Amino acid sequence: MFYNYLKIALRSLRRKPSFTILNVTGLAVGIAAALLIFVVIRHELSYDNFHRNKDRIYRVASKAISRSNGETVSRSGGVPLILPETFRADFPQIEKMGVMFHLGQGQIYIPGKGNEKEKRFLEPRDLAWVDAGIFSVFDYTWLAGSAEGMTKPNTAVLAASIAAKYFGNAQEAIGKTIQLFSFRIPFEVVGVYKDQPGNSDMSMKIAFSYPTFIRRVQFTSEDWKNLSVSTAFYVQLRKDIQASALEKQLPAFVKKYYNEDARNTPNTTSLVLQPLRDIHLSKDFGPFYGNKFNARELITLGMVGLFLLIVACINFINLATALSVNRAKEIGVRKVMGSNRWQLMRQFLNETAFITLFSVILGVGLAALLLPGLENLTGKQLVVPVWTTLAFLFLLAVVVTLLAGFYPAMVVAGFNPLAALKNRVSSRSVGGISLRRGLVVFQFVIAQLLVIGTLVALQQMKLFREMPMGFDKDALLMVELPSDSSLAVRYPMLRTRMTGIPGVDAAAFCLEAPSASWNWDAEFFFDNKPEIQPFTVARQFGDTGFVSTFGIRMAAGRKPFASDTVREVLVNEMFVKKLGLPGNEAVLGKRLSFHQQKDLEIVGVVKDYSNQTLRDAILPVVITPENKMVAFLAMRLNAANMQQTLSRIEKEFADIYPTYLYDARFLDQRIGNYYAAEAQTALLFRIFAILAIFISCLGLYGLVSFMAVQKQKEVGIRKVLGASVQSILILFSKEFTLLIGIAFLIAAPLGYYFMNAWLEGFHYHITISWGVFALAVAFSIVIAWTSVGYKALRAALANPVKSLRSE
């Protein structure tokens, strides 16, 4: 029986090759898109779930809660540096603990021995000070050595990829010495572990022993007030301990150590236990290395994949019901010969299953071709589990077969055999024209929603690129500096040499650029009052050339005088507004103090500038000219002979720091990186909008092709009676234009609602204008006319004699 169904299916599909190609292509594209989206979602949901004790691992995170209204002021995945050691003593019921302090990037120096040359490497990320407990809390596979030596200072362990890069293989790395250049400390390699898979937030490449770091830190009671956003503290609970039970004890721990009262802080700290499974997609706390997706965006991505599949299935339903007219006599004969409704439905479902199977195979091949591009787009090495993916494909094939084939099968199986044999079944009576119209409208609702989303996302990205930030970010080169104190003494010579280069207009030392993806938040006292102010300030550190180099404008007062000690500071206009003072001049001459710096005079007020990303509001800022807080030399370059200037800068830097690798980036590039997630969202919207339009237009093309055959004689008669080519084109396109218009009336308010909700995540955002919707509907109509036009034009230009000859 199955062989008979298969033979009939092949014969039917071979008889209409163009429609078969349209159906297979549409389904294959939809399945490929759904598969790629599944791979991304599965990858994001699988982060760190391969650890054996994942359900008992938690990160200790911090929240600041306002005393005045009880609202959460800020959240952080970090804790004070002093907390982990104290935590060990106060909670002995915790089975395992581990702490790591993220360094981010760094330069590694490997001294040469004998005939071996010394080596230097710039590692852009994934360096950390790590406690040995991390390797017991999480699962690592050791290729050589172990983490036991990490309990001692001046030791390190490497990922296998780093060991191979530095020393050739894991065994050769053991016992070798590497040096973290910034600290000039030799570290003995005591272990090499297998690189963590791509779906892990614990993918550090070099782990330096935490005791080495702690030995450099002198803890005081004040350190409880200094939240370290770089410190990640993980605990593994015993099997008999519930996280909720431990969390109930945390307020008493905070009260015991944090020394918080209404007089010395406006906010109170709350510690929470964040399950390991929630860390990666957390929008509030988030992983340390950042993430381009959160839970809401994954849900949106999944809905887009589902919609693309539905659009492809709608094509199949429309074409299958329309083409069933051509098989009316076959169905009539089968019914007269004794076939029942279920047998006929099973036959057509089998045909759909055959098309779906072929589409799945084609879709998998297409997805495999596009996977490297998707990895490049997301910046991630996507893990594709074989059995889970096969199960998904099987389920997908079953769902698509039922979704696309069940209704057409019911329609065909329900033909009246007498009407079928007398050829009285028409396209108007099959499946209902109103249903097919409704499905076409639904297709274009989805397509136009994605087009609207794309246009809004692109306009928001344009705003990020073009919005004035209150300082000049163009032609500003940020050169990273060595932090070692023996090399820091050469900073003045470096600036003198750099400013002497033709093409370097200004230079300043700073800890960061005016706009950064992070802030150094600090509590402060104002005007010699004993109470801490009810808001924190963002501290920015830069020398006396900071304001002029970055093109920040003064609003009142003057710039600080050069000094070896910090005596004077600048504030921004938002600082003055937050204090409720009548004007900028009112703050001049006032004093402010921090916990570790006292009696600083405010000598100037700068115009407000974007000191965070454009997602967030401008913060009150204090600019401190502190020589010790230096990480970059910022230089404003002249546009003339830029390449020559850059070559000279690199040469001078190498001459002053021959042992330090030159690492420089333009500020506008760094700022662009802050919006990588939004740029990725815009690109994904664009890709999926194109796919939705493409699949929808395949369906339109198929329906118009069918209409051209059905209306062949009608067109011939119209042409004989004098109808023009233009009127014939209107005959074919007016209905689809009307359907697209109806789809727009539905998609426009939905698109406005959803994209407005997305824009609310940015403090600075565009206002959605009517032009977005006009462009969306115009684009849809033009694409649809292009799809319809080819077949309609052929029908309009056909010789009417050929269509009327049989009459």
C-alpha cells in the first residue's frame, strides 16, 4: 500500500514540477531558518549545564536597595573582595566554594632559555585570578598536572589551546614559567585543562593563582563598601541544603559585616543566590563576559522561527488546495471504486510527508552551509548536539506534514464524486477563496512585522552612530599603557614624544574614555556635611588635558591645575541638578569627599556628555585628575597624513616600551562595540524579513501561475474584446494589492506596539514615524508586484488564438 501511495505521489509531483519546486523551496528555506534558530536557542539554553552538580551551584550576587522607597537601585554579579574569605568561615554547611577575579585582557611574557627566544602574546580576554575551589565546583578535564598547585602563590594553569600556542602541547607546558606583564610576577605552570566548550561562561584561558592576588590586597573594614564587579563568587550547596534556607541567613550576614546604617549610606545591600542555570541569560546580573541574547530575545527569536515555518506551510496549503481542482476526476474515480475518506486523506498526507522529507533534507543542507556565517554573526562557536537535533528534525517534519497537509487532504477527500466526475469542481469551491485570502493576509502580516522591526532597528542603530555624545569621538586613538610601576615612570616622556609627532593635536592620560560600558560608582559627602548623599556619582579619572583632548565643553569655572596630589575636581551639570542647586556657579568652591579621599574642591562644571552607553541616562560625574589611575593615553589626531602619523606613534611607543606590545584602537570603534548586540538584532531582523518576504512571494508566484492557467480563456476573450496589457496586469494584481493593504492595517499597530516596547530599553531612542510604515507597505507591494508581474505579463502578452482555439 505504501509503495502504491509513493508511486502515485511521485507521479503527481512529476506532473507539476514548477509547483513542486515552489513548495519544496519554500518549505526548505523555512525549515533551514527554523533549524538555525533552534541551534542558537538550544546553544544559549545549554550554557554550563554539562557540570555534574549544576543544580547545586549558585553565584552570590549583590543588590543595592533604596532605604527611602525600597526599590532596587542597582544589581551586580560581583561582591566585595573581602566577602569570600569571610563567607567560608560563617557558612561551614556549604560543601564547596570558589572565587575568581576577572582580569579581561593582558600581555603574557615568556622568557627565553638557551637557544629559545623570548615570546610575547597579547590575550584580548579570558584571563583571571582563580581560587583552586573553582576547579572543584566546576568540572574541568585535566590533560596534564592539576589544580592542587593553585593553593600556592605564583602558580598558573592554562587551557589546552593556550598551552599549544605557547609551548607546543600540554605536557611541555608543565613546569614552564610565564609572566603577566602588568605585574612582572613569574608564574609556574602547574596544570593544563581541556578547553571548555563554546556553551560555557567559565571559559577562561589562563588562570593565575588567587593567593598571588590576595597577597597584594590589604583588607580593611572599608572594603565591605567597595563592590568589586570583577569578583565572581560561586558556592556549591550540600544535597540536604536548600538555597532558600541559606538565603534567609544572608541578611544577618550583611548586617554583621557591611556596617550599613541610615547615616553612612542611603542604600542597603541584599545578597542573593543566583542559580547557575539562570546566569547566562540574566538581564539583571548577566555573565561577566556579557551576552548578546537574553531570555526575552530568545523567545522573540523562537517566535520568528515559528512564523517562518507557518508562512512556508501557508504556501503549501494555498497551492495544494488550488491545485486539487486538477485532481478532481482522480478523486471521483477513487471514491466510485470504493476508497473511503480516511484512505484518501492518508494518500495526500503521504504525498505531503514525501515533500516535507525532501524539504527537510534540503533544509539541513542549506542550514549546514549557513552555519559558519551564523557563528560569525553571533561571535560564538555553536554546539550542535546530534541526537537532540535529529529529534527536533523528526518532530519538525511531523508537525509540518500535519500543518501543511491535513487541511488540503480533508478538502480533497471531501469532494463530491458526482461533481468531480462531471468536472464541476472549481477553484472557487475548493478550500474557499476567503480562506486562501486570509492565509495570504496572515503571511504578509508576518512579513511586514519583520520589515517594520528591521526599519526601526536600523534607525535606532543610526541614532547610536550619529547622536552627539557631548564630546568628540572622531580621530581619537586610545593606546593601552603598561601598568607596572617601573614602566609608569616613563609616562611623561611618552606624552612628550607623542605630542611632538606632527599630526597629534592633543594627548591625555585617563583610566577610560568619557563614555564606557562600565562605571566606577562611588558614594560621597558634600559641603562638609556628615551624611552621605542619597545618590552615587560615576568617577572618571583623567589628567588636566582630559577635557580638552576629548572636546568636552566647560559650563562654568575652570580646569584643575596640574598637581602631584588630588586637590581639585570637575563635576558635570547633572551633578548640580541632582543636588538641587540653583545654577552651575553655586557648586564652585564647594568641597566633596569620598571614603578614601577627603576635602576635594570643585573648581569647574562641564557640559553633560554621554558617560554611559546610549541605553542609559547621563549620570552625575566627578572627573578626578589622579596620576595613579591611568590605563590609556588618549590622542587626538589630525586627519591629514593619518597613516603616517599612526606609523610614527607605533614606532615611538616601541622605542619607549620595547618589551610591551603596542595595542591601540580608535574610540569610535570601541563605542561601536558597545552596541554589538543591537547591531546583531538589526541584522537578524533584516535576514528574517527577507526570508519571510521571499517565502511569501514564492506562494504568490505559485497562486498567480495557477490563476494564469485558470483564467487563460478569460484573458483571451478580454484581449479579443480589446482589453489592454495594463488592464490584464491590473486583473491579476489588484486582489493581491488589496490583501497586502489589509495585512498592513493589521501589522502596523502590532509593529508599533512591539517595537515601542523594544525601544523602551534605551534611554535615548527614536520616535517611530509614519515613514517607517509607509516604507514597509510600499516595499511589500513592490516585492509582491514583482512576483506577480512576471506571470501576469506573460498571460497578458500571450496570443489569445492559442487559448481560444479549443473553443
